Amino acid sequence: MSPERLCQNNAVKIGTIERQGKITIHQLTWSTAMVNMPAGQSYLSPAKVEIAYASHHHLYNIWFSTPPEQFAANKGIFNAIFQSFQEKQ
């Protein structure tokens, strides 16, 4: 299954999709989705989650999650983690 399809399927399963997109970091293209998770579906009830899938040599899946009111404050940390990711050769 493609990264786009995996991202879409998981995002729909966990909550309401706020937005979807793609980002390329270190020549690896990620399919991303921002999802609002309702109370009861996360240990951070409710939560805002950014999920990402990529597939080149291997399939990768990253989830970032915080309470909705803290998401913007943590966005820089999430982006730093994305930027530091290097594909396993």
C-alpha cells in the first residue's frame, strides 16, 4: 500500500482530518495528515496528531501527538525531529 493510502486510512480511523499534504526532507517524500482525535481515543484525550508515512527503501511511519492547545507550541520540536530523520540504507 502506498504511503498516501496508509496515511489516509490511518488518519480516518483515528479522527477527523484537518489537512493533508506532502513534505520532502533529505530526498524522502512524506505523506502527512493533521488529525483531531476525539476524547477516549488517545491517552491525551483529546489530542491533535500529525502522522506521516514515507516509503523508499523501507516503510516509515511517524506520529506526533499533543493536547490540542499545546500543538502550536510543540510544532518546532516536531519539525526538528522530522529534519533530523535520515533514511536507513
